[in-house]
Amino acid sequence: MTKQAIIEQTIEAINQLPNDKAEEIYEFADYVRKRYEEYQLTSEIQSLIADSSSFNFLNKEDDLTHSQI
């Protein structure tokens, strides 16, 4: 099923519900959207960090250990 078909069928179903039930569906959809946005943001931040050389000094554990002696 295409996204457009899902949207159209969902709208049809919502139109048959009372207002309070339609609002529950909206709140759930908004919750799912926000969770997805947070997931995307977290994934993008992790990719940026993984690709960055800013934290390469953390890979040089021997340097840190010997410099403290």
C-alpha cells in the first residue's frame, strides 16, 4: 500500500469517529512523529561523531596512561 493510500484510508476512518477519538489518533501520530525525529537526530549526531577526527585522542589510550606516570 502506498503512503498516499494509507493517508486517505486513515482520513476516511478518522472522519467516521467522534472528535475525542480523532484527537487520540492525532496525539498518537504526533507522538510517533516526534520519536522518529528524535531517532533521526540521534543517528545523525552519532554519524557526525563517528566520522569526525575530534575524538581521535581517545583512541590513544597508551599516551594517556604513560603521561600520568
